[in-house]
Amino acid sequence: MIPLMKPRVWMLALASVVTTAFASDISDLLAAARRAYSEGQIAVAKEKFDLVRRLEPTNSTALSYLKRIAADEILLNKGRNNTEEACKKLVLEKVDLRDASLAEALEFLKQKAVQASGGKLTVNFVLQLDEQAQTKKVTLTMQKAPFFEVLRYVGELVEVQFKYEQYAIVVKPKSVQAPPTVPAEPPGTVKIPGLDAPPRQ
């Protein structure tokens, strides 16, 4: 007959198992969070480090990384806002585009920004578009217009959007909402006008 463990010994053994499993979970979470951070998946890393912090509020590794991510986000937002504000303040004397491709139009505006700012502002565009989108034609004439507004009009003409990042303006296709889906009729169902109303009592 196997002797029964005393209640206190049994509870200590159980606590030891739970603690070991808990520590293993924390270790796995930290490893996954570090890996995400090194691969540039900041949002994923932040979520995992925050989970570690909630499970173990004094975990120095998680706290250190969360502080670093917060500082990076402040710098990124500051850079993004600075670029956007600079583009809002910059005024172009004249813009005259005739059947220019989007890529040509953006190169033209880049040169105009350098001229209008006296070489103080260099605008870099990062095109996240396919070749067909880059060749869409732009015809636009404006005078004494803020650079920010010119970009907005260009975006409306060729259906792209501009996202202001720290070191560049990213050009992406405009997101198109999918049309609402109509539920399919069951196979073999035929609707006959006038016959789908409920029978009168």
C-alpha cells in the first residue's frame, strides 16, 4: 500500500509544479516577444511583453523592452508629425501636371518641395503600388497651394492614399469597401413574384 502524503507536503509539491510551469510560460513568452521585436513586429512584441508584465509585474526584461518600445513610438510619432506639419506649411507657387504618370508626378513634386523650401525639406516617397497604379495619369493645375493639399488632390485623382512616416511618405492604394454580400438561395429554390408572401388567414 502506497503511503498517503501529508496535506502540507502534497500542497508544497503541487505549488512547486505550478511554479515551474508558470516560469516556463513566462520564459516562452519572453523568447517570443524578443524574437518579434528583433524581426520588427513591434505591435506583437509589445502585446507579449505586456502580457509578461501582467503575469509578473516585476519582470525587468519585459519592463525594459516596454520602455524602449514607448520611447520608439514617441520618436516615430514626432517624426511623422514633423513631416506632415512641414508639408502643410510648404506652399508651392505653381503646379502644372499634364498627363503625367503618378511616378512622374511625385518626382516633380519632390523637386518642387526642395525648391520651395530652399533645400531645407526633402520629401521621399515610398510607393507600395503595383506597376499599373504607378502609371495612372495625373492632370492638375494649382497655384499657391500647400504641398499637403496638392498631394490630397493627386490622391483623389488616382485613388491612392498618403501615409506620413518618420522618414518618408508612403503611397498606398485606397482601401475599397467590399460590397455587402447577398445570402445565397438554397439549391433548387426559385422565387416567383407574388408567391413568397405568407398565406392569408
